[in-house]
Amino acid sequence: MSNYWIGVVSLSHVQRGVAGGFIQLNHGKKAPVSRLKAGDWLAMYSPRTSYPDGAPLQAFTALGQVRTGAVYQVQMTPDFNPYRVDVGFVPVQAAPIRPLIAQLSFIKDKTHWGAAFRFGQIRVPEADFEVIAQALGVPLTAESHP
């Protein structure tokens, strides 16, 4: 059985991950990616275009399925060795969050909806994930699997 997740990552970092077929969460920490298992679905929410001072974006920007769930570490700089997991991404059209807020049950406070994303990773109900996937232009069917 698949789990459904949202990762909170700036657009520029999402684009690197999509190009490389991987994700990092919470600035490369191991614990968040360790929660992901093979077959889990992941949507990426980008509050900004780049971290930390990019323009506000507030949109879902990628969608994919975790491949093996194997967590590995890479060296990006001598003192930055983030943890990753491989994801098969599908082509999407970015989807602003504001039109979806009323439909998403994991957002309890519709006025202060941004608080739902503060921890960088959220497990969500399948029905919410389907709303997001539909907005991204990817109905969750056998054909959408990467």
C-alpha cells in the first residue's frame, strides 16, 4: 500500500531533483527521506522560487513515485553531504495552491494554511493527493506511474 507525501522545497531545488531523479528534504536530513518507501507517491510544494530569498511561488511543482526507497548520501561540497532517495518523476504543469486550499483536508486552518507546511514533509490522505495530482495534470492511474 502506497503512502502519499508532500515535500516542501524551493522550485530551484525541485528542478535539480527532477533532473537528477532524486529528492532531498529538510536541507538533506536523513530522517525525512527515511520515511519514504518504494511505491510511495510524493508531490513537491514550492513556497518560493529559490531558497531562502526567492520570489513567492506557493505552488505544487513536481510529482513522482519513490523507486526503491533506498536512502543514500552524496557529497555536494566538503561540508554538505545530504541524504537522498530516488524518485521517478512524471511531467506536470505547476499548480498554485490557493485554488486547492478549500478541498484539502490536511489543511485544518484555511486562513493560516501555510502552517501546514512548516515541517517540510507531510503525509496526506490519498483523496487530498488525488486533488493535487489532478491539479498538476496527472490523474493517478496505472498509466501515470513513472
